[in-house]
Amino acid sequence: MELPLVVGVDGSDAGMRALDWAVDEAARHGLPLRLVNASRWERYEGVAPQDSAPAEQAMADRVVASAADRVARRNPEVEVSVQVLADDPVTALLREAPYAAAVVLGCKGRGEFADLLLGSVSLSVAARAQHPVVVVRGDKAGLESRHGRVLLGVGDTAPGSPAVRFAFREAEARGCVLDAVRAWRSPAHETADRSEPCAGPEQRASALIDAAVAAQAEAHPTVPVRRTTVEGPAHTVLVRRSAAADLLVLGARHRHGHFGLQLGRVGHAALHHAACPVAVVPRR
């Protein structure tokens, strides 16, 4: 049985955009949807007024029912289930992640901090989940997958990493080009009197791309692969190129001695500023 796409729904406009994207993604891959709304009110019994928890429960039920209706209107063939959880949203979604093909979230939250570029729930889940998380953000063209391009940021990853596999599956399901990009920087000081020739940073970047995508390119021969090296900071390069992409795929890795995943500068920049949805795919 295929794992579902889990979508965090909260009734916000950003959440609805994420839901619409997830419906199309589920149809593309033949996956069911599970809509999850999490509320922490019941955890603070005695602090809030006695009728707050029932009112919050009723609101959560309305949110998921409305979201399910929206799914049916957008694509009645997508199977959908709903779940209301009495827990902190981040905790609930991290708990759901191992049982999902991916967790899909909007880029903004509700409440007094709704105007931030990225909601704290989306950032926390993307940073800590050990399974793929997609944060749906960007302009209309990217949200509607008009560009026909999946952008893969090739970092210092082993060949055949989960992010590479994820990107190839996406490109194949969408019938589009995979744009594998590696940024490179010129060293501050070049040594002019080297006794042996040495590959420059651009050549090393090109070799890293080839090594990263070789196995999956062979496994997915129908996917056109464009290999591109670009001089500049990786976070700037990928954010800029996301304007011509339908999905940006990034890898993430655990670092010993740190709690959860450390997204780094590239991940944070993409989640806050990319012009298309961003998939964060951790290496287990």
C-alpha cells in the first residue's frame, strides 16, 4: 500500500495553497491524502476557559471538513482522509512523517505572526523531520507547475542520495526536465607555481554533478537531465534559479552533536525566499 501525502491544514490561505498543490501531487503519483489538523488547547486544560477546548475542537473539525471538500472539488479521484490531533502541530507532524510519502506544509502560519516569510511550524518540521517535507511557497507559475523543470541543488552528497532519487521521481512523474545545479566559488588566492595540474573549482563542481546523478539517470532514462555549474554562493544561485522551476529539491543531513537536522544557509534561504515549492529530503 502506498504511503499517503500528509498535509498540515489550518484554514489559512497559505494552507489552502499547500492543499491544492498536494492534491495535484497526489494525483500525479497516485497517492492518497491525509489531512491533519493539530491543536494544543487540550494540553492546557485548566489554563484556558473551560469551553475553549470544545470550541477549538469544533473549529478543527470545520477546518478539516472544509479542506476535504476542497480536495473533492479539485480532484474527486484523489482518496482523502482526515485527522484532528490534540497535540502541538510540530510534534504531531513529526510523528506523522515516518508514515507519509512526504509532509506538505504552507509557508505561513496563522495568528499574530502570520506575516512572517515562513511560519515556525513549517521551519521546525522541515529542519527536524527525518523524512521528506515540502514547503509550498512561490509565485503562481511555480505553484501551478508551468515551467516544466525540477531544480536539484547538488551539495556535498553521496551519489544516489535520497534527494537525488526524490528529484528524479518528481521529474519523471511530471514529464519534465531535471536541472541539476552545483554552485562553485573561485578561491581567494590562486597559487601560480603549481608543479602539477589540478582541476579547478568549476571542473570539480561538474564532476560532483556527474557522480551525483549517474545512477539515477540510468534508472530513469526518460528524464532529460541538464547539468549546470554556476559561479556564486549556493543559496543565491538556487533562489535565483527557482524562479524558473516548479520544485526545488534539497538534501539535508544529520550532524553529530546537534538536535535534528541542520538546514544550513542554503536550506534556510530556499525555505524563506524560493519562488517555487521546496522539498527538503534528509539523508537517513
